[in-house]
Amino acid sequence: MGAARLEAALHHAYMAGFKAFVALLPFRWPLVFEGPGSVGALCRHIAQVGHRRVLVVTDPELLRKGVVAPVVTDLEQQGIEVVQYNGIVTEPSVTQVEAGLAVQQEMDGQAILALGGGSVLDAAKLIAARARNHRSVAELTGLLRVRRGMLPLYAAPTTAGSGSEVTVGAVVRDDTRQVGKRAAMDLRLLPRAAALDAHLMTGLPPYWTAITGLDALSHAVEAYLSRNATRQTDHDAREAVRLVSGNLEAAWRQGKDLEARQALARGAHLAGRACTVAGIGYAHAIAHQVGPWCGRPHGEVVAATLPLVLEAYRSAGEGRLAQLADPVGVGDSGAPAAALIRRLHEFNRLFGIPDAFEGLGQADLPALARAACAEVRWTYAVPRYLDLAQVREIMSRLQPVERPAGLANREGTANGPRCP
Ligand SMILES: [Fe+2]
């Protein structure tokens, strides 16, 4: 057996052991309130639990759009004293977490309501964990380091993408030590309850609707292809694929389509639950390198990468991939796996996802590919381990080719908006 095949066999054996370990973990999934207006039910629940002082963690854009005020009013009508911390922006930092913690300590809050996208939810998890653990974000980084639990956390996502309301991870930039990202993974980071409320999502611009939705789709697809998938994650992932692929275009075209928004919210939630247990794969590992390197939003890069990774899996993931063709609505094809990949490319073209990223140079590929492979190793139960050359080849397909001068940027490409 060659060295590469031996290493792959060891990875698979290790990940099989990891699957058995995860099966023993006592997941306590959040209580979910669902439907347009369900954030009101979440506020009543927070009051019924007995919290009287609540910190609302959110971002300045949601404040400006008027999303925050009605939720604060809902809480206050329940007799809850509310203090807001509106300082979380895209790619949240340790400094923002510390500032939120200072507000929390000042008010002596009894619980936190995170109102926002994945960035807000991740930062709020760390504020809540910091409040109970007296450990720095650096000390909370890693696996199972949130030993003393956290302040009760409630979540009202305003995007249908990350599924952070149902994941055990929180990622922030460490702007204090220049070490890049810090990721904490702990069952205790799960919120106690969440509201999947389409009303909170109607103001999300079309491009952000698309890239957050495609991120959710990628969570579901990568979880489904994982060797650590279970019967439950299969069910969640298939349903997530059906809901997201069937409703994303409608929500993208008409942001106030509550039915489509609600379906996306549920899809993103189920996808988040599936990948919490089964894990993700190369599309994410590659996007985690290329996105920050090129300064592009996560959902955009992962959407561009996913079909390329699925093509590289070929026979290894083909059977499982074919099973997802039906939920995507292309199951009638004689070659369902190929039809599914084609559908993903069509989505990308429809929504204006770039197929290449400025700043990704030939000389950058070796280090970025090594980092992507290192992320997968001992972490993701991918259907097939790709070698360094294969990952470099995928990344090279994301490099820009010379375009005629004056070609206009599409919305969301190089000079477009950033991820919420
Ligand atoms: Fe993602």
C-alpha cells in the first residue's frame, strides 16, 4: 500500500472513531420557535424562564434598518430591562467580543439575545462564554474549553445561512495577537432557544440572500457526503437541500416572499444541525483559505468551490450525490450526480457568483492548498481524500483569467458588498 493510500486509510479509521465519539455526545438542541413573527414567542419564552435583564447583541446595519427596535419593544413589553450592544460587524473580532462583555458586565445581564447573522451569533456565543468562564477568547479556543457553561443564550438569526443557532462552534478574528481566526467548539455554545422568523430576513439584499443560502446548501451537501453521516443527518440534509434549492430563487427575486424566506430559514437550520454532527468537507476547507486571502465573503467562495470539489470526488461520492438530485429537482436525469453539479453551476450563474477571485495568484496556491489539506486532515470525514495537487488544481480554477478592460463588475464581485 502506498504512503498516500495508507494515510487516507488512517484518516478514515480515525474519523470512524470520531463518529462513535460524536454519537455519545449529549447534544441539547435549542428549542425552536418557527414562523413569521416567532421572535415574539421567543421573547415571551425568555420572560417565562425568568430573565429580567437581557443584553441584545446585534449589528449597526440591523439597527439602521429598524430590525432591532421591534424586538427590543417585544422584550420590554414582557417586563424585561434591555441593554443593546450594536458593535458586531462582519468578520467579528476579539475586540468586539471584549466590548460586548464590558457592556454585559456593566448591566449584570441574566441572558443574551443574539439578533443578527452568523457573525453576530458567533460573537454573542463568545460573549456569553466569557461571562461565565473568566477565560480569554484565546483560552476558550479549541475543543471543549467552555468548561463552566455560559450565560443563557437565545438566538434570532436574520440570515438563512450559517445555521449558527444550531452549531457548536464560534469563530472570531483575533485582532489582538495577529494570529488570524480563533475557533471555539463546545456543546455548551449551543443557544437554549432560537426563533426562525422570516420577518427578520426580508430586508436582506438579493446578493446576500443568494450567498447565505448557497452556504447553507453547501453545509447540507457536504454533511450528506460525509462518511460520518447518520440516519438523522441524512434526513436533515436532504430536507435542507430540498428547501434551499426550491426556495432560494424566489427569495432572491422577491425579498418579501415570506413563504420562501421561512423555508430558507428552516433549510439553513437543518443544514446547520446536519453538519454539526456529520461535519463539512473540502469546499469549506478551500473557501476558508481563499475567502480571507482574497477578502471575499464566505458564502460566495464556498458556492464557487462546491461544484469543483464535487467534480473532483467523482466516483467516491457519486452514489450519495445522485441521491441529492431528487431534492434539487433534477432526479429525472439519466446521470443524476452530473445533473446536480450542473444545477449548482446554474445557480451560481443565475445569482452572479464569481467563478474567480482577484488576488489569488499562482504563487499563493501551494501554501493555501497545504492549509486546506491540513484543515481536512483529522477533522472532516470526506468521502475521498484529495492530495495536495488535486486541491491546488481546484484552487487554480478559481484564479482569474485576463478579462477585457472595462468589463463591468457584477454585483457582489470584486468591488461589491461584503457579507452581512
Ligand atoms: Fe459555511
